[in-house]
Amino acid sequence: MRVLTLLLVVILSGNSSYSDSTDEAIESERIDVKLRNIGHQILLSHGDSTTRVLPVQFVEGEYIIGFAKPISILPSDLVDAIEESFAQTNLAAEYIVQVKTCDTADVVYSYERDTTTRSDLIQCRSRVLETGCYQVHIRFSGQRSTKNMGLLIIGLMVLGVVIGFALYRYVFKPKTNLVRIGRYRFDTKAMYLVYEGERVNMTTRESDLLHLLYKSINNTVKKEHILKEIWGDEGSYDGRTLDVFISKLRKKLAYDPRVKLVNVKGVGYKMVIED
């Protein structure tokens, strides 16, 4: 149980702490390359092959594509460049795009793309943005990457194994009747003791008496309670009956001197297992 729980922790936390930094770095570089390529495609659509696309920034959950000098943007070219790049790399299916001015951060064009929106139905595709300093802001929504989903699936699978193991152990697995008394193994249902492979059979009352004392180990069980539990109202016993059965049990437990059935004078008996 502990091993499976530890495995779950490793997958959900340890794995992310060890490998996430590397995975995120690789993914960040991948996104940076794809977004810079979008910037180049926007420039090339206007025949501009010299203007430099600035390093992609990531600010407050948005990726920002900037340009080294003022440019003109045709929204249809922007939509097509993003659509083509994301479709080829499976980078994202849902996202929000905003074109903002560099100085005032005014939104001069924007659209939202989801799995139900066709790119050719996006409004204002033909409206030209006159030459100016612009930044293209892209915010991903929905499932941008399958990495976290993969980790979640693995984690849930391991959790299922942990829960299944627990159910088997505590619910479905047949419960054993064996208990340990010192170096003995006591089968409470089959009514026998095992000591180093040797089996010692007991009668029903011997077994019941031993089990009763075992359940109250190191505590005194009064004679009256023992007689009532073991013999009930039969009336077929006298004052020495219990002593006789205790003597029989002592003989059967004699192989392990640490196990003692102690007579608490005038009160009853208790089982003691010495260290």
C-alpha cells in the first residue's frame, strides 16, 4: 500500500518536479519558434523579408509577438498564418488573438478561435490595419497541451490500482483466522496451535478459553465472566473446572516459556507474553 502510494506521489509530484522544468523549457522553445514563424508569415504576406520579428514575450498568460519596426497587417493573413501553424503542430485548438498598438495597448483587432468556429467565418478579415507599431497577443484557452492530461491519466490509473489493492486487502481478501501468541500460531476457527511446524489440537472449550484470554491480553478476566462465556448456564462445572482447563492450556503452551497464563488469586486469569 505504501509502495503504491509513493508511486502515485512520484508520478503526480516528483515526476513534475524533476522533469517538468525540462519539459516546460522544451515546450517554451517550441512555442517561441512557432509564434516567431507566425510573425515572419505576416511580414512575408506583405513582401517584407527584412523586418525582424522580436523575441516572443510571455506576460500574464499571453504570448506577445512584436516587430522591430512599424508594419501593416491584413487580418486575413494573420488568421491564416496562425491557423496553418497551429494546425500543423497541433499546438492549440482554442485561443484568443488580439492585435494591440505598442504605445497605448489599444486593441485594434481581435478574434476568438474554438473548435466550433471556422476560420473563414471570422469577422473583419479583410479590414487592413494601416502601418503602425503593433503587437500580436495570443492567449491559449482549453487544452493547449496533452502533457498535463497525460500525467493526470497516469495518476488516475495508479490511484485506481491503489484503491483496488485496498479494497482487495480490506474487503474482498478472505480474512485469516490465525493469530500470533508468542512463537505460536493460533487458528481460532480450526482450533489448533502450531509451534515450529508442529500442530497441537485443542477441544472447542480449550480454543474458546484461549481466544477469550488472548482478546484481553495482559488484562485480568474474572472467573465469573470466563465461566459464563465458555460454559454459559450449563451447570455442568464446579469450582475446579476452570483450573483444569487452564492447566491443559499451560501444557500446550509450554514450548514457549514467554507465554504465561497467570492466576490472579481470588479474581481470575490473564494471558501475559513476556518480551
